[in-house]
Amino acid sequence: MTLDFYFFHLMPWPHLPEDFDEHYDSAWVTVPNRLYDPVRGHDLYNRYLDELEYAEALGFDGLCVNEHHQNAYGNMPSPNLVAATLARRTSRARLAILGNALPLRDHPLRVAEEVAMLDVITGGRVIHGIVRGLGAEYHSNTVNPVHSRERFQEAHDLIIRAWTEPGPFRFDGKHYRFRYVNPWPRPLQQPHPPIWVPGTGSPETITWAAERRYPYLQVYSPVKTIAKAFDDYRAAARAAGYTASPKQLGWMTLVYVADTDAQAWKEAEPHALYLFHKLSKRPLEIYLPPGYLSLDPLVTQARVDKVKSRQRSFGELVEDGFIILGSPATVTERLRTHAREMEFGIFCALLQFGSLPADLTRRNLELFAKEVMPSFR
């Protein structure tokens, strides 16, 4: 099976204090911003951008950026801004914005304009990922989570019309109203940039994406959860009258490659646990506010998140598929097995994670690109 490879970056904050767990109950929303040092942040942003640019030189098909607000987990409140910094420093790789959190925007037409600008500047290299945003983002942006799905779908419809329907025209929705919809510029890719839908396994999101034939990307979860999400997508595709392609299914997960399995385990463990145990720390009421999910997905996600964020050991995270690590041969074989069994065609590798330093990140990128990726071309 062939795979398209994307380098996914969270741009995390790796400098939380050693006693963080003792004194702070969350790395999201309420974590005091006095813990952020802009001087260190300057170096960190430029290091992270260097890593993204280096991934293109190594042959990755695309670079992934994303959106999070008021947290240490991902210091990228504006993914379009990060994509813009990459637009002129890259020339070949797709820029996958995974994604713009549409319900958090009072002016989704601005998203249509910014993505169209990026598409024109890059010569048509933009992938427009659209998400609802995690539940915590609704606290950070004071948006009612009850209206999340309605706002998401209405913003999506507005953006698609803005890109494909000659303007000016009027848009009168329940949540968004525009007297003039007439964006300049228009996107270069026609009828519009490819749309991807990242998610955590919500049945509503999977069905919605499949009905529109948008590729669906499952973020790191137990392998059995990912397999079910992909099966659900294929079933929804059949119900919509077509057979889903592997290129409509993607998986984003943490990967670490070293010269040997033992070295990979030793080097990755503290930095992976920093991601899953510190950066992912948040009370359930912050992560899943009332109204954000319907009942069945709420129960499922609460169970997965509790285990994912705080309860699993490093060995359990590896065993259950949150992490793929080992020598190049081990990682290649595990990825091949997963791709064959789950039939996905897009792989987004989180190769910098948590507190992983620059030298280990660079080596991880190089080994993955040179020793793993060629087996799937």
C-alpha cells in the first residue's frame, strides 16, 4: 500500500515547571500565561518553523499546522499565520491547515479570504482542514458549545459558496449574516482547495465528512478506535452511494525512530509522557463542556480522554497504538501492518512531541524520511 506522508506539528510549550502537576490543575484555559516566556518563545517558534521547512527538504508530501487557544499544548492560535510564514519558504509540499476551527469565528468569511490568499500565493498548495475545535476552545473564546455543530456546518456552507458562487451575493443564515459575499482573491484551485476533516471519532462528524466525500483524519487514539472510525466512514460512504478510497482516510499519531528499539524507547519516553501527562492535563468539564457532544459520543470520548491523558503508562500508550516507535525496521513493519489492516492512505506523523529537543527531533525526521517513507512510495 502506498501512503502520502505529512509532518504534523503542534508547536507545544516544552518549559512547564517541574512542579506543574502539584500546583496547576490544567494546561488548558486556566493555566496562567505568566508561565509563558516570550524570549524563549521567539527561539522556539523559529526552531519549529525550521523543522517544518526541513521536512519539505526531506521529501514529505505536506506540512500540517493546526489551531489551539490559551494552552501549553499547542502554541498556534492562528494556523493561517503559520501557513503564511511557510508559504514563501517552501515550494513543493502541500500546506495542510488542520484546521480552522469554524464555530469559534464570528466572521467565517475571513477564513475564506485568508485561505484563498494562501492558495494563490503558494500556487495551489493549500489543503483546507476544517474542525469544530476542542471543547476547551469554547471556554477560551466564550462561544456556546450547544451551537457548535450548527455554526460549523453553516460556516462551511458560507465558505464553499464564497469560493464557488459568483459574487456579490447575500448570505442570511441562523448564525452568520453578510450583506455582501464577494471575496477577493478567489482560490487558485478549482472549484476550491481540498477540504479535510480531522476528528476524534464523533459519528456525526464521520458521517458528515463521508457524505461530502471529504477525507477524514483520525487523531491519536487506541488503534481499535481508529479502525472503528475508518469502518464507520466506509459504511457512511456506501450509504451515500460510493466506495471510499484509502486516500480519503488518514491517521495522525506520534512517531519516534532511533537506531534501535531500545534507544527509541529510552529517548522518547520522557517527552511523550510530557505530552500525554502534562500538556494534555485538563479537567473533563473544560475538555468536554455540556452541549459540545451528543450523549453517545460524549460517553465514548470521556472514556478515551481519561485514559489517554492521565492514566496510561508509556508502555500502554505504545501497546495500544497512541505511539509508534522503534528502529526503522520496527516502525516500518508496524506502520505497514496498520495500513494494510485499516486501509488508510494518508499518514500524518507527529515527529516533534512534548518536550522533544531539537537534535532528537531532527534525527527523528531524518530516520523516518530516509528509512521508513521509501517503503511506502
